[in-house]
Amino acid sequence: MLEQLRVQLPNGKFSVKGLPYKFTNLVGQSKVRFLIFITTLLLMAIWGAAYFTVNADQQLVLKKGILNLQNLTKSFKAHTEQTISTSDQVLRIIKFHREHGVDLKYKALSDYFDHGVIDTRFINQIGIIDTAGDYVFSNLANPPKVNLSDREHFKIHKEIYPFGVFVSKPVVGRVSKKLSIQLTRRIDDVKGRFAGVTVVSFNPNYLTDFYKSIDLGGKGVVALIGLDGIPRAIQIGSKVINSDTNSVLLIPPEVRDKLEGTFMSNQLFDGVQRIYAFERISNQPLISIVGQQVIELSSDSNWHKAIFYGIAALITLITIAFLISNIEYLNRLALLNLDLIKSNQEVTKANKHKSEFLSSISHELRTPLNGIIGYAEYIHYTSKEPMIQFPAQIIDESSRHLLKLVNTLLDLTQVESGRMSLQNEVFNLRQVIDDVCQTHRSRTAAKKLMFIVEDDANCPVEVCLDELNLRRILNNLLDNAIKFSKEGGEIVMSIHYLSDIRSIYFSIKDNGHGIPEEMHSHVFEKFWQNEDFITRVHGGSGMGLALTQKLVALMGGEIHFNSASHIGSTFYFTIPLQVLEER
Amino acid sequence: MMKTVLVVDDDLANRMLPGLILGREKYQVSECADGAQALQLLSSKTYDYILLDISLPKISGIDICRSIRRNEHLRDIKIFAYTAHAMKAQTKEILSSGFDDILIKPINRQDLLSLFQY
């Protein structure tokens, strides 16, 4: 089945009729391959560009995010240091009172609180522990009797603590019963011996509360962590993590050694992959950390990525659609071309047949005419008998008329089928005109016509034209002028050279029967005659003017006429000159 | 001395016509019907002019003309095509194959005689 539908293409390839979209294409594999190759290159370039842009964008977004984290860490650090410093001021005041024997009354301390001398926004409680660890003084009205000698700060301050202020792990206060971070300082006696500890406790939330308003995403982390890995305050998202368990966080070793930096980890809190920025708190074994989930950090670049890849995908779709339609279009074109080639071959073949037929007809008509004309003329010329001479002359003239008809018919057919080509040659124009006129003299004389030739002195002597065609045109027009002239009429032939358009202008004027105006539009039509076929008196084929017009057009000129019934006709035409030799 | 003419044409009427016209004008005219006869005549006798039809049986006028042109002894003969092939392309081809001129059928006395003027 398919075999029957296969069409052999002019390029030798095969295709299947009716399936022009298939890549077993009509266009030729190489063209389609080239198209696909170019398209692939284009798509690769587009995707490559999209990939590199997305990558660069990711890097940029990440870099910006990290910078943001670093800045947040710096302000978190400053906030923390400020908090410690504020608390330390309270510690120092109490320490000063105690060490210099100034009796610190509960009333005075509560007044400090009440009047805002001591910043109470975050401080839960202020107190003093004596050398035995007993809680001996507080801002509270009736502080409970508790012993705090087991507290880490008490143990630390008993020795000399190098950082001055000790920031404790979050613990539940035995007095306040609240989760607090306790800031402590050692109190010395006059001789520099251990004389107790002064304590300020505050809510660890205070440190991280500040950051609730900053959007780090649901998994953002703000934390204050000791170098020992024990957290002081942690906030993940908007949630404060109360970690009073002494769980030790896995801080990367480089974080302990450096004052600031960044690192990535999924080990630190909850297994979430984050990028962290950290800064050491001045004069404290503490690190401030701000972390953000990697996915969060690059979330901006994610929708950038979606847009870039979306656009690339769209371009890809359009390009592929374009490619397919192009291949289809090329295939259709190839099919059309194929049809065109076929019909062209058929036309060429038909034309060849027509040419052969025409020349064969011409040959076959001329061969017997040669006998008729030749022998009639011979008899007419040699016979002394008028009764033989006269019929021979009739045969001669009739057969010449027939020959003319055959010639006109063949010429017209040739011109109409575009098979007549110009044979331009240089010849003497004057001589040809004289020649043409001479052949018509006997007929003008017979009809007693005045035949005048007006010649323009500017006419070039030598012209390069198709001489035979020019003769045909002039003969036709003169034939008609003579035929339609009344006895004793006048025929004027004028020749002018129109130098501005480098053309020769001919006009042939008669004062004969003329053509009625209603017939003017039909004059150059084939088989037209200014006579009804029944009342025809002038004879002729009705093809002369049609052929004349076509020959003038073939030579690049134009023919027109003026005519009126019973006044006469003037036919005039121009012939552009090809090569012109000046006189 | 009378000029000699050989007319080659397979059609009797067309073959005799030039002889009738030229015979009255002091030309000695011989006739034959095809190329083989023409070449045979030419091997024994020389002519001043040949009127050669183109569409001939077996050997075409063009081929006859070419073979005459190849023969050095026959170099001076004037060969005229005597043919009803009147289409431009055909006359062009004929003139390019060695003919001196072309006489297109139907002929008239005037044309025939003027051809023999040179």
C-alpha cells in the first residue's frame, strides 16, 4: 500500500504521498536536519543562559541573605552586650554598696525599681548571696530563705572568675520560680576575700524577643550559646525554646576559635539545614548566632528560577512549534514544487508537440503550394494564349492569397504561444521602406490611389530591428489601407524619429471607408472585420490587425488608430530602437 | 558557357519546376530524387549550383550538404536549400549547416532567378 503511495522526488529521494508532516520528509533530510540542528543550538543556548542566570541569581541571593544574617548577628550581639552591660551596672552598684559597708536597705532598692533608676523591663529579681550561699538580700519584700551554694555561679565566684560577670545557663529561679538567666558578680571583702555573690536574674526571652519582629522564616534561629555549647537563649521561628536541660549543642570547632563568621550545619538544633552567622560577645564566653534555613535563604531565587525556567520552557515550546510548522511548511512547499515541476514538464511537452505540429503543418501546406504557385506562374509567364494566361494568373493570385493566409495564421499562432522571438539585425531603414512601398505600387496604381510617403530627415539610416516583422507590420497596414480606400483616394505614410523616446513613429493614413466608432474596441480582435460575413466585399481573414498588434508589441512598441466612418482611418505605431547609429 | 544546376527533390512537381524556369534562362538543369543519386551524379560530374530539398528519404538535405562540403573537389559549388521549412528556427539551422542561401517554398520566378545572380 505504502509502496503505491511512494513518490520519487526530483532529488532522487522518496516520500509518502499524503504524509507530508512526517520527518521522512519531502524537503530532503539535510534541510530538516539543518533546521533541527539550528533549533537545538538555539534551545541549548537558551537553557544554558537560563541555567547560568539562575545559578548566578542563586549565588547573589545567598550572598545577600548571608550578609543580612551577619548584620542581624551584629545587632543581636550589640543587644546582648547592652543587656549584659545594663545588668552589670546594677551588679556593680550592689557590689559597691556591699563592699563599702553601705547598708543597702530593701526600701532603697525597691525605690530604685519603682522610680525606674534600675531598668525593670527585663530584670526579674536582684539579690545578694552571702559566703554560705544563703540568699540574704532581695528586691522582694519577703525573700524566702534559700541556700544557693550549689549554684554554678556561687562555685565559680568562690574562685576568681576571669570574665567578671558570669552569665548562667537558663535555670528556674528558686526564689522567682521563673526560668531565668542569672548574671552574677563576686563580692570581695576589704582584704579581697570572697564575700558573697550579687545576682541579677532576667527572663531569657528578653534577649530573643527583640527578634520576633524580624522575619527569618518559620525555621529562623536566634540564639545565645556558650562556648561550652550550652545554650542561654534560643528562639526558633516565633517560638522560644526553654532549654534548661543542659543539652550541649554541637558547635563547629572553628566557631569557638573565631570572633565572627558563618557556617552551615544541620546538626545544631533540630536537623534543619541552615546557614548561620556568629559573633563572639565581647569579654564573655558566649556566641551570638543567627541562622536561616537554606531553602528560606534562597526562596527569592527559587521563584526567580521558576520564572527563568518558565520562560525558557515557553520559548522551547514556541521554537518547537515553529520548527514543526516550518518543516510542515517546507514539505507543503516541496509538494507544490513537485506539482509545479510536473505540470511544467507537461506544459513543455505540450508546447513541443504544438511547435512540431505547427512546423509540420507549415511544411505540408507549403509543399503543394509550391507546385500550384510555381506552375501557375510558369504558365502565366510562358503562355501566349490569353485564355490560358488568364486562368493561370487567377490560380497564381488565389494561391498567393492562400499562402498569405497560411503565413498569417502560423505567425499569429506562433506569437500567441510566445514562440516567436525577435531576430534583430542592422539594416537600412530607408531601403526597406522603399522596398515595401514598391511592392504596393501596382495595387495603388490599379485603384488610382495617391500614395505619398513623408519622410523625417532625422530618421537614422541604419537601425537594428527585426526586419521581417517590420515588413509584415507595414505590409499589413498598407494592404488594409489600399483595400479599404475608395478609387481615387489618398494614402499617406509618414515616418518620424522620436529622439526623446528613441523610437520610430509610423503612421498610415487613408481617406477610405473608415471604422464606425462602436466597432473601435474590436479592431485588434481576431477574426474581426468591419463587415458582415454575408455582405463582405473586401475579403481577408480578419487576422491581419490582430497579428500586427501582437508583432508591434513583440518589438516593444504600441499601435493605435483614429477612424471615422466615410472619413478614413489612421493607424500609427512606434517601434523603439535597440542599437542606433547616428547619421 | 552554360551554368549547370542540379535539383534534388523527391516530389516530382517540385523537382521539375526549377528546371522549367531555369531551362528558359540558359541554365543546364539536371534532376534527381534523393541523396544517393545526387552523390553518385556528383562523383562523375561537377555542377555550379545545387538546389537541395531538406526533407528527403534516407539522407536529409542537411547531411547531403555536409558530405558535399567535406569533399575538396566540390568546394566551389553553390548549394541552396530548396525547402518548405519556413520556421525561423529551421531556416537558422539550415543556414548554419553549410548552405549558401535558402529558397523557401512556395517559390516564384523572381526569387529563383535573383538567387542565381551571384
